[in-house]
Amino acid sequence: MNDRTALVTGANKGIGKEIARLLAQQGCAVHVGSRDAERGRRAAEEIGRGARPLVLDVTDGDAIGRAAAQLDRLDVLVNNAGIAPSLAPPQETGIEEFRRTYETNVHGVLAVTNAFLPALRRSPQPRIVNISSGTGSLAWSTDPDHGFSVSGGGGAAYRSSKAALNALTVFYAQALAGEGFKVNALAPGLRATDLNARAAGSDGDPAEVAPEAVRLAWLPADGPTGRFFSWDGSSVPW
């Protein structure tokens, strides 16, 4: 793994930072994507050997282009950056919140993935891991035996954006399968991050997500693609 290179977006904190940390510990050169240069620098220093800060705002096309120009080859892309402005149901959510959420969680993934495709295509085993959410599973959201079905439609902007991200995961997997890509989505579960107030009050350790993300990053040639996995390795229904 010493010659492999990875990029994790939104990696200056939370789940992204823990994924970057484990990739670096396993000998991978990791670009720590962060909108803020100083926060990215501090995160890379804390992660230590193998970590390199990379200024990257997934909602800024020019910033994405500058970041992509710095990488000649990339083996792993982890699309982790995401936002969840509120837990409101759709009838209580303004259109601007939907636009802002989709700009990061969907459009940002599309823009970053497309910008780094040339670098990924230079890898013998390109891998893309999209950090999604179990709350974006339509099957779980409509299953009366699952907790998400009694949420009252809360978190509509965030959850629908993750459902859209899941669809993108399938489409990328299908479109790039002939080039050896493996593209999968990962549901991290509720983690103690600053994603929203509910997450901030959770006792879920972000580091628990990292092993499954790294497993998907190192999938062998006969590994799955176009799939949705939970942080514990089990399958999640779309």
C-alpha cells in the first residue's frame, strides 16, 4: 500500500479525519481535503506521516480544479464532505436549504469525482467510496419495522440528498465498471460529529466507521461495486 494515494474530502474533522488517519496508518499517502487551509494543515499534522493537506471546497469549481491539478495519480477517492442544516420535514424546509444541501452532498460529489477521474484512471485499481447515510435508504424509510419510517419525514433535505447520492453511486459504478473502478456507498451510522444537533449529542465514535471505509478502498478486482454497505460491513437496501 506504500505506493497508493488517497483523497478524503471534508477530512479535517469527524468521520473524514478518522478515515484519513487509518489510511495513513496503513501506509497510504493521504490528501486531507479541507475548505480551510489552516484546519487542513492542523489535521494533517495530527494524523502524521503520510498525511498531506489539500485545500478543497467541494462547492467551488475553481478550487476543485486547482486541487485536481496537483494530483497526477489517485487510487482512492472518499467523498465524505457533507452537510445537514436541519432536521425539518419538507413542508417546513425552505428551498434554499435544499439547494445548499444538494450543492454539497450531491453536486459536490459529482464535481469532485469528475475532476479527479483523470487521476483515478491512472491507477491500476481505482476505488471510490461515497459516504452516504442509512437515513437515505428508501427501503428503510418505508419499512414500518424500522425506526426511520416513524421520523415524520424529518431531515428531508439531507435524507433526500443522500438518496440522490446513492443513485449517483449506482450510475458511476455502471459507467466505470469497464475501466476497473469499484464504486460503493457507505452508511456510517449516527456519530458524534458537528453534522447537526442530533449527531453532536450522540456517543457514536467516528473512528468505528474507518475500517469499513478502508475495506471498500482496498477492494480486490473481484470485489463488489454499485453496492450500499453499513459501517459494520452488512448490506443496506437502497
